[in-house]
Amino acid sequence: MKALKHVNLASNRLSRSIPFSIGIITSLEFLDMSNNQLNGMIPEEMSQLNSLRELNVSYNHLCGKIPEGKPFNSFRASAFDHNNCLCGSPLPPCHSIGGTLHLIESNFVKSK
């Protein structure tokens, strides 16, 4: 899949988590998975998408810390809006209390 550059999966009622294998599509420049029912975390393997210029995972049920560094440090907060409990740049920071990550959702702390 070396030539794949543009993937638009928006508004397709996709569920489950983003597959870790997405990191092998290193030629990917545009990825829109917004307005679905994706859950889980954003895979760290997506950090291998060095060509990625545009990302939209807004309006899903994603949770956890947004991976750090490239390409994630170039995306605006709107790319991650309206998810369950994503945190980390460009969104508000994640909070760790006693070694446990507490994720902020709608002004309250989720801890289980």
C-alpha cells in the first residue's frame, strides 16, 4: 500500500478500534475517520505516518492520550473534538494521580 495517499472513511458507522496496522500505510497524507463510532485509543503506530498532513478523528468514542510528536504535533484540536476522553496536546493535558491516568470528560474526572 505504498501509493495510498487519501482515505476518507467519514460517516460510515465504523465501530471498534483503529487498527494498529494503519501505521504501515506510510504514504498516507489525508485520513478522515470522523463521525463514526470508533473507540479505544489512537494507536501509537500512527506516529509512523510521517507523510500525514491532515487528520480528522472527531465525533467518535476515542479515549486516552494522543500520541506525541510527528505527525500529531501539527494537527489542530478540532481534529480530535467530540470524543469520550482524549487528552494530551493539542487537547488539555492528561492527569496522573498515583500512577493512574485520569481522563477529563465534560468537566468531571473519570476514574474506575
